[in-house]
Amino acid sequence: MFETLSDRLTSVFSSLRGKGRLSEEDINATAREIRLALLEADVALPVVREFIARIKERARGEEVSKALNPAQQVIKIVNEELVEILGGETRQIRFGKTPPTVIMLAGLQGAGKTTLAGKLAKWLAADRNTPLLVAADLQRPNAVTQLQVVGERAGTPVFAPEPGNGVGDPVDVARESIEHAKRNNHNVVIIDTAGRLGVDTEMMRQAADIRDAVNPDEILFVVDAMIGQDAVNTAQAFLDGVGYDAVALTKLDGDARGGAALSIRHITGRPIMFASTGEKLEDFDLFHPDRMASRILDMGDVLTLIEQAQRTFDEAEVEKMASTMASDDDFTLDDFLQQMAMVRKLGPIGNLLGMMPGMGQMREQIDGIDDKDLDRIQAIIQSMTPGERANPKMINGSRRLRIANGSGTQVSDVNGLVTRFFEAQKMMRKMKSGGGMPGMPGMPGVGGNKKKAKAQAKKAKKGKQRSGNPMKARQQEADREAERKRRQEEGGQEMPQLPPGLGGGGGGQPTLPPGFGGPNMPDLSNFKLPKK
């Protein structure tokens, strides 16, 4: 949804990079481009005005003028202001002091309240809650049936004493659901209310009556993020007529410009609590303003990716894969198939890559990724015999033809997979033997190559080599003696030589790979290799 806005902002900031200082003209030009980007994204005009005013005020301040890199400082300011405009902090559900906690959903028809009720129930159940869905939308045709279907998919019971389709009193249903929840030990009640195609008096009165009857702990206003500027008007009308505590945005996976999300919180003063990003029940989570701002500015959303992996992967599977990686055995096609299956659990590959920093510049390539390619790879590997998966070198021409016919692919597809696998296997061997990936040291203690380690130790023992030319050798010795005397006179100690690859031979500081050093040094205090 925010792709267009993200692309515009990224191009604005790229023009700032490389400038030693920012002039008043640079600040005005940047603010003008950001203003246009926000207006094109359908952000409300009052929100844009205040946003730009804050950025210009801070960009002219000391934090930018005295910064070593003014462009990065401006990006930091825009990021902080985006976080603020999106709500500042993540809003959590307020559970009632005595169960059940009552959550009431309100919003227009078509906003996605019924589906969101099922998503919310599944999300709560994953945290050891026992939710109950309540069918209080008795106006829309088949709304009760739809909620029952959604509840069955979510594994959540549905309280639906009335058939709906214009029959029954929604206020009585909502009131009775609280007693039903108490009798059946449900600690959360989610009430799905009726909506209309537009704001009208009857809908507001019914929602207000349900609110007064059950006294909900949370009222969530469900809004379709694709309706643009009208979302702000609807949000304000519901706030005046019914009142609500937080907003739940649906259809964030759409192709609309997304300005509603940036406007609602500022206009109404109510935070965005949940975001629905797809049609599946799992495509739902808390709305994190800092992570959304980071994605808009193409800085990625690695935290969400990590949390998604923690929820999806089984700890035993991860430990098994780690032990496989650490063993002396070769990486096989069975291992590759297992890794691919684990990644597929996280969702579409394009979505995962989109959470990585800087991927906005490769959006066309990411959009071109088809998950069906992974299905074809899986079909090719599964068409091999166990022996062929363990030792792909035995796959000759006739075997490749048989595998291609068995998987419904071409021989060229099988050839490409086997070739790429051999390259990946070679890289894994290099990492295990201590050679490391390009620009990185090896993996000490992880399947190390003992012969290679002994050779390196023997080479290090020899120390500095003397030249074969006698005159040159004497000159080298004289230079070393002079250097030792100079250090002794200065009262210093001789600098120990580091091994090659860590600054040795260069006479300078050790050169660690990017990301390993300084304030961003990863914390490896709890890192333990699996036991063999």
C-alpha cells in the first residue's frame, strides 16, 4: 500500500546524500518534495501541513547543522515524525479486571468487521485466551452464517441465538453473550455489530445501545484503508456518534495510496491498534508505528520478520537444522528441501524479502518472484531417489531425463537446480572449513578442516621469512633492529603481528567484516553451538 510513498521519499533522500551541509534552499526543496509525496498518497491536508512544519523546524536546528552527515540526520527526523504521526507507541489491548473482557467492533458495511473478528479471535487464542465470537449483526443477509464459517476456520465458538437476516434484537444478543461467556469460561467476548453503506442515524443508535448494554472494555473502529480521505470523515462521525478507543485497519495489502492510515490517528487522536494485511486469518497483528515508518522509508522491518519466524518455526526443527549445519557431513538436497519447507511456512517469498532493508530499490525483481518456482523445485527434488538426493553427483543424463519427466519439468530445469546446488554446497564447505564467506572469517569450531588448520598453524609458527638475497636479508634484519630500538627508546612495546585476514602483514588495525564492531556489535554472549 505504501509503495508509491516509499519510492517518492527514497528518491528525495537520495538527492541529499553526499552533501556536506544543507542550505536553506536544500531544506525547502526537500520539504516541498515530501509535501507532494504525502498529498499524492492521499494524506489529509492538515496532517501534511503540521508534518512539514515540524520537519522544517527541526532541519534548521542544531541537530542537522552540526551533524557530520546532514542527509542522514534529515532521514532520522522524518522517520521520528512519521512514527509520531502514526501513533508513537504500539497500543496493546486493555483486558478487564474481571473476565470476560468485552471487545466491540464498529464500522461501515464492507470494512471487513466479520473477517477481522475471526482474525482477532485466532490472534488472542494463540496467546492462551479463550475468545467467544458474538453474532450481533442481524441486518446484513447471511452475516450470522459468515461469522459461523469464520469462527469454525479460527477454531473459536460463535454465540448466535438469532438467525439474522432482519430477525432478532442485536442488543439482547450482546447482553446474553456476556452471561453465556461467564458460564462457559470464555475470558474474551468479541461482538460483531451491523454496519451500513454510509453513516446513518439508525446504525449509530444501534451501536450506542449495544455499547450501553455491555459496557465494553475496548471499542474498535474497523476501517477499510483503501477508501482514502473518506476514512477520516467516517472515523470522525463514529467518534462523535458512538465513540471508540482504537482503530483497526483492514486491507493494508491493497493497492490504494494509504493516506488514511497516516491521517486517522492525527485527526481523531485515537491510536491504530491492529492491522490486517491479507485474506488469511494469520495475516493480522498489532500495528507497530515505528516498524511501519521504517518500511515506508525502505529501512525494512526485520523485527516483524524475526517474530514471524519465532511463531512459525518449531524449536526442535531449528535445533536439528543447526546441528546439520555444524556437522562434518555435506549439505544435501534433503537438507535444502527441509530449509525450503521452513521458509515457505513464513508466507510468500516476496513479502519476506520486502521486510529486508533497501529492498524498495529491487521492487520490480521482488514482484517478479513466483512462489510456483519453489513448487517446481520441490517437485524436482521429490522426483529423485534417496540416493540421488544424498549424492547429486550420480545424477547423469538418463537420470536427469527421468527426474524431469517425473516432476513435469524440462531437463534444463533439472540441470539448473543441480548446478546451483553444487555452488551452494561448495560455499557451505568453505564456511565449515574455516575459509568463511567472501569478506568474512571462517566458522571456528564448526566442522573445521583439521588438515587446513594444522597447515595454517605450521605457517604461523615460522614467523617472518627472510629473503633469499643475502644483501636484501641483511637490510631487512637491520630495519627490524632499528625499529626495535626506536620502540624501546619511546618506552613502548612492540606491536604483535596479527594473523593474515585480521590485519596481519598490513601493520594496521584488524579489519573486521561490516557489522562486526562499534556500537552495532551483535551480542553473542548466549550463543551456543549444538552438541554433536
